[in-house]
Amino acid sequence: MKPVRTRFAPSPTGYLHIGGARTALFSWAYARRHGGTFVLRIEDTDVARSTPEAVQAIIDGMNWLELTHDEGPFYQMQRMERYKEVIQQMLAAGTAYHCYTTREELDALRAEQEAKKEKPRYDGRWRPEAGKTLPTPPADVPPVIRFKNPKDGVVAWDDAVKGRIEIANAELDDLIIARADGTPTYNFCVCVDDWDMGITHVIRGDDHVNNTPRQINILAALGAEVPIYAHLSMILGDDGAKLSKRHGAVSVMQYDEDGYLPEAVINYLARLGWSHGDDEVFSRQQFVEWFGLDHITASAAQFNTEKLQWLNQHYMKQLPAAELAAKVAPRLAARGVDVAGGPSLEKAVALYVDRSNTLNVLADAVEVFYTTVTPNPELLAQHLAEEARPAIADFAAGIATVDWEIPAIAALIKETVGKHGLKMPKLAMPLRVLLTGQAQTPSVDAVIELIGREGVLAALKKNP
Ligand code: GLU
């Protein structure tokens, strides 16, 4: 068996979006699974739309997801000489030919075919055939170069996702592989690259299925081995429509910004069109061990934001508190919140991670411990009953001397409500609001312990 070589070949016309990231992930995982090589190739021949910023955005996205490539990035624009060389070889071998048909002639041909309700296609007028006499090339028309596509038979492949696909060669006209100015065209460059780079498995979006028969014919004409193709179905948004900008966070880096962990996004993307039984939660390593082309679904995969959030929370809970705090700290700093001098951020995030499904939600939740809390008077009035006031004063006195640990604080709360004949929430609720400005918090004894004696006393002193 030949060593596996896969590639991710983005066109740098925008950021790395979710669909591209999944293609990259599957290509990467397949190479890793088989101890192969993962190549990054930048398909930048569309000069009008390709930008260096987009190349960087794609590389940033792949770095964030840790989809490391082993070779490249190779840029198609830097391989022009090679494409031209192959075109010369094809002309010499008779698998490509010059075509002098002008734009006007092509327009006329198209109009004629449309009038006859035929599919518009090049009619092969400059195609050399045995026994055919070609017109004399006009001196003033710079020729394009066309691939001499086989006329008969079918081109077929066993798509690793979609199964067998067959196209009659009669359906394919002779593709232009070099424009009149000599620049090679897209499908041709892909073939030369896949050949030169020894790609064994092409894993890509199914928007390329239509290109595949042409590419297979060109590869065959080059004497290249045809790779295995796996065309991934598209991804639909939560609402069932094709995933697009309308669905918000389609750029991978937007997920970083929104507070998702790369591990969660990887796990999520892995399940987008691939399955291993009912397994939903698995590490990158586990995915690599399980991944194969045989369990990729041919039908479209639907995005499910809730599931991604659920996975994200799972991975957040998995992180040691120090690491989680290190990820939340810059998010707080970005909002101008300084955690120095406040309670331990490690403890704060550990306390709130069960209630947060993104790092941003977690940052929102713990922010109160590092800013001055001014409880909303209405919220306070709603939770602070008259009969609880003496209990709060008593509790504050106890707080001044209690052992600073959760069980002792919990005992003090219990003792205070017992002494004042109150139900637990009558004290716990106003304490929550006074200390955090919020009626919903984790266990109040833990919140008190987190804030610290000084902070709690200061807040309770403000008790109106
Ligand atoms: N450059 C193409 C794209 O971004 C991918 C081509 C391929 O994988 O063959 O859609």
C-alpha cells in the first residue's frame, strides 16, 4: 500500500469557514490515522479574489484547531512554470491542442445550440483527429489550449462517500486548460498538483463532484494514478438552509471570539457528517483512531448550536481550574476588568463553570467579583423581606469572626436562620443580591467564601 497523502486546498478568498474546517479536519485525520502526510495547498489562481489576509486567516484557523500540515503551504501562483511545462508536454503528446475559436464564434455556436435546445458545448472544430483536416490557424487570434477529452466511454469512480459515479464522456467537452494569455486554468492546476504532490486521497466538498470526471480524464492523460475521492456533503444551518453568513458564526475564528474551545469545535466538526456508533464525546486522539471514510454520511449534515454549546461546556469542565482561569482572564481584561486584588479567578471559574457553556458566558458570570456591585433596588426589594434585616445584621457580625471555610460559613447561615425563625431562602436570597447583584448564583456559602471576609463585610454594610 502506498503511504497516504492527503491535502487541504483552500482558495484564499475569505476566512476559514466551518465547512472548510471540517474538510481540513477530515483530510488531516485521515493522514494521521494512516501515519501519512497532510499537505496544505493554497489555490490562489483567482488573483482578483485571493488575498494574503485570507491566506493568513486560513492558517490562523488551522493553527487554532491544531490541524498541522506536514508539507506546504504550496501556492499555485508559484507553480505557474510547472503547469506551463506540463501543458507543453501534453501538446507534444497530442492530449491537448490549440484552439483558435474566437469569442464571437463561440457566442454564435452557443446561440445555435440553444435554439436547437441542445446543451451548449464546444464542438471540437480545432480538435485534431485522424483523417481530419484542420482549418489554417488565423494569424491574429491568440489560441487557447484545450484538453482532448476522450470522446467515448464513461469516466467513473467509486466515491468513498457517495458510491459509484459514472459520467459519459460524451457529456464532457474539451476543457480549456490554458487561456489565450497562457495562464493555466483551475481544474488543470488541481490535477498537476494532486499528481506532483502524490495525493492518494482527495477529501473535499461535494461542490467539486462536477469537476471530478474532468480531473480524472486529465490525470489519466498525464499517466498519473487517480486518487481516491471522498466528497463531503454540505452543511446546513440550524434552520435547515445551506450554511451561510446569515447563520452568524461561520468563520472558525469567530468561535474563538465567542468563547468556544478548539477541542469542542473539533469534536463537534468530527460528528458533522461522520459517526462512530452513538459516540458523541471523544478526544482528538480518539477521533484519529476511529476515523475512516466508510462512516461519512452522504446526506447533508445539519448544524446544531445547542449541541456545540453542550460539548463546549463539557470541555470547559474538563479543564483544570488554572487553565480555565487563564482562558477567562484575557476576556475579562478585554472588557477592562482587572482581576488583581479580587478573589481567586481560579476559584471563581470553578464555581461558575457548571452554569456556563462558553468562556464568554463564564467571563460574564464572574465579572461581578471584580467590579463594584450595586444591587438593583427593585431586585433587592423583591428578595429582602423586612423580617430578614435583623438576621442579615446578625450574620454580618458572625462573618467577622467565622472560620473562613465553606462548612463553617454554611453552619453560620443555618444557625442564623434558625435563631430568627426564617426559612433558608429568606436569608440566602438577599445575601445573593447584596453580594453579587444577582438572584441566581451557585451555593451562597461558596460565593461568600470566594468573595472573602473583607469583601462580604463591605457589601453587607451597604445593607440599607
Ligand atoms: N480550492 C477549492 C475550494 O476551496 C478546493 C479544491 C479541491 O479540494 O480540489 O473549494
